[in-house]
Amino acid sequence: MQQQIINKINEGIELLKPQVHSIPEAHWLYRRAAGKWSKKEELGHLVDSALNNLKRFSEISAGEVMHTISSHPQDGLAIANDYQEMNIDQLATLGIAQPANLPGHRTDAGKPAW
């Protein structure tokens, strides 16, 4: 059953890729107001959040450190990672790939990385 769920999620990820690429670049870059994020920066924020959550989940699962919930500098990361200038293929790949690394979703969990 778990493998079927993983397969369905992977199928959904594959279906999402062409949708992301069908959106015009101008739409990704548009900011609705000064100081607001573009769609690229919003997607970048989701990538940052996924990475931070993956780190949190891993720490909690490993039980090696006492985990305290903390926020991450959202605006600072959007600027530092320069999502507005990143190629949409790279950004979309980062966003699509992150769920595949969450515990219980990886098909290679428990296998050596080498």
C-alpha cells in the first residue's frame, strides 16, 4: 500500500512538470506590488520551507538533538538565493524534488548513499 501511494505521488510530480513549464516567464516574474514576492520567489520560499522542514523531520526522527521550533529568515533567504533570477527549470526541479526526500516517500530509504 505504501509503495502505491509513493507511486501516485511520483506520477503527480511528473504530471506537474509540464504545467510549470507552460506558465509564461512574465507571469513568474510579476510582482503585484512593491515589496511583494513574485511567483518565482513564492516558489523559492516553498523550496526553502521544504528544506527546513526536511531538516526538522530528520532531526526529530533521528532523536539526536532536542528540536525546538524556530522560524527561518524568509525574506533574507529569498534575496540570498536570488530566486527572481534563477532559471525556472532549476527552481521548479528543486520544488518538485523536495517532497521526494521526505521520510516515508523515498524509495531508497535505508539504502547506503554510496
